[in-house]
Amino acid sequence: MNIKKICALCAAFVLLTGCSPANTTSDEETKPTETTAAETTEETTEETTEAATEKPSDEVPEIEGYNLLWHDEFDGDELDETIWTREVREPGWTNQELQEYTTSTDNVFVRDGKLILKAIKTEKDGADYYTSGKVNSQNKKDFMYGKVVVSAKVPEGQGLWPAIWMMPQDEQFYGQWPKCGEIDIMEVLGSSVDTAYGTVHYGEPHAEQQGTVVLENGSYADSFHEFSVEWEPGEMRFYIDGEHYHTVNDWFSAVNGEDEKPYPAPFNQPFFVQMNLAVGGTWPGNPDETTDFDKAEFEIDYVRVYQKPEYDTNVKKPETNYREALEDGNFIYNGDFSEKEDLTDDINWKFLLFEGGEGAAEIRDNMMVITSEAEGTVDYSVQLVQPELPMIKGKKYRVTFDAWADEERDIVVCVSAPTAGWIRYLQDTTLTVPTEKKTFTYEFDMNDRNDPNGRLEFNLGHRGSTATVYLANVRVEEIK
């Protein structure tokens, strides 16, 4: 049945939070078609509407074109367990995180109209031990398509990792992560609380698309900010404080080596909202002596979910556009630095700072000049990049550039895949930059899936030096 419109829905499938390993299913078993979604809608819309109106919504603002589906203002004295479940997980369950998620009211509680997820440092068997809080709305407030709005204030501290995110209610549609999909509405690292991320994960192979907002003044730990996503059949739009900063519309789901599932899989199935405060892990790193656990509280003021009366599901995946090489075969635009650029926008060259890195970059006299005041804690703390490089499976590429520095020092160069799980096409390569101009040349074979968004990176962070680096005559070209 070809159904062009689909109404708002809330369903009740079963899924362990996060995509856990699942048995392989047939194509027929893993197609949440429009017919399936519409049938689910008919069964659950009445129940959902009643649940959404149990709490007064007079103080909840209306959004033009949307109806309020459900919300929680955390105005009571206890967690509303008709909406939320306290999730229990052992340490190391995912991402090498250190915390145990518990049902304790010390880790998850309501205070002064806010939901508090608190990380606590204790000791167990003579070693540091951490507990924290995680809640999810799985099987209670699942829905497909809508606008999720969350007001939150994050904690500051090395190793703290607050998140607001969504996972599919039934991973059996497409299989274990990343095939099932994941929508990260907000993530902030406690060591860098001026930067927030919105990300969509999918695949297989694992792919992701991420947007970033860096505050010019203050931080996400100073006050409450509103994080939201508009999830539609063929597009997701991310916002912070009402400002649109990221759009995704070209995802896929597939088993590695097999055909893709029909678009817009995997994001055409019911998802649920979850929030947590992780401690440690592969991304933020572990806490240290500077981390103040007395203040390790992730505060959520409200969660509001809206839906449009109907959605057009007759969507097609956008065509992939690949950058054309310049007349001389160079895929790097302005590689000779003959033109001044705004190095903060997403056109051609972009200069970035993360994780304690401090510095600046400018184009002058046909060269890029990168100065550093602080090297930061990771290689990419001080970083110059150019994205949108076409990487075609089966092709061979050459990277060349001139580099020199005020003092001999190391930098790291690579060609990465920011929308394909951050794999490396040209592996991270450490090179020693001399004080006299030197030409560097690297070649690599492209053996992965076609990617329109390869990214050349020069990483100057965490190398034991802040000496100024100069770059010129940068080229990426296809050689066979």
C-alpha cells in the first residue's frame, strides 16, 4: 500500500537501551514500511493523546504547525515513572565508561523543578568507583517524527559527559548499532563546556554526521540552554537556543557489503528519548584531581515533544555531489593561499580549536600561518582542515604540501572521514617540520566506500611545541 501521509504516533516495541547485539533478520522482517507505521498509529494515537494531557500544559509554549505530544516539566517531588525509567548498567557497558548507572535517588532525583542526574565518586575494593544517573522513555513515550526540545545545564569537569539522545524502540528493524541509527540531540564534554555537539549515527559501515556550536561567551555550564531537533522523514535539523546549526538528510542503513535498505531507513521507526551523565570513556577521557564531584550534576528543566498533524513520507535520498578538481587537478581549493578567507566558515579552509588549544591562523603572502599559545590535550586541539574532498573507492591519491616552522617541531597530517566514522584514508602521520621550507609527499589507496566528504587535516595540538607553523602549495590529487 502506498501511503503518502503518516500521522503522529507513539508505539510500544521492546529494545534494550542502546543497540545491543541481535540476530540477523531477513529483509522482509526489517522493513518498517509506511503501512506498518500507519497501522501502529491507529492503535496508539488515542492512548498517546490521553497520556500527553495528563499534566497541565498551560505553561508549555505552542509551536506553529505542531501539536504537543508529551512533556515533563519536572514540577513534582519525584521522577514521573509513567514517562521515565531509571536505567541500570554496569561499569564499562559502553565506550569504556567508568560509571555504574543505578536506580538510587542519590543519582536520579527531582529538585526545585529540575531533573538532576548526579555523578558520585566513591571507593570500591580500594579503587575509585563512580555511580551516576540515566533515564529513558522507552516503551512509555516512544514516537516517530517530531520536534524534541530540552532545556538543560551541564556540569563542568574533566571526564564528565552529559548527553540527550534518542535510540530506536525496536532494533530488530535494521539490526544492532550502528545499523539501527542514533540521534544525539546534545553532547558536551565537561572539559570543554563551551562546545556542544549534535550528531546522527547510522550505517553499516558506521557513518556519522556532526554539527558543533562553540559559544563566544560563557559556557553551557553557566546557565540553561535549549537543545532541540526536528526529525522528519527525510531530514533532521538541529538547534541550540532556537538557532539552526546542523542539517542531515543523506543517511543510509545497510549490512556491510550488501545493498542499502530503502531510504529513509533507519530513521523511519519509533525512537525514544534518554538522558544520562557518563563518567570517563573513550571520548572525554577519565576524571582527574581537578574534577569536582560535589558539582557533578546534569540539570534538566524540561523535556517537550511536539509532532505535526501529518508527515509526507514520500521522500527520496538526495543525490550525492562530488567536488570537481581544479583545472590543474587539485582537489584543494585555495591551496596556494592566494586569496584571503574567513577561516571560521565552512568554505574551503577552516581553523579549529578544541580541548585547551589556543591559537590563530591567517593567510598572508601565499602561505597559511598558524600560531599557537597553548597546545591543548589532544592532537586536534589546534587544527587546520579542508573538507569535501571526493574519495572514490579504487582510486589512488597523492597529498603534497610545503611546511616549515620557527622552531623544529612535530605536526600530524591525515585525510579523515568525518561522516564515515572518522576512519582514516591517509592514516595519521607524524612528521617533523624543519625551520627551512620542505616539501612533504604522501600517497594512499582509497579502499573504502565512496565518500564526498574526505577531509585533509593538519593537527598541531599536543605535540610538545607551540612554535609557529607555515604551510604553502597544498595539493590533493588523484594519480590513478
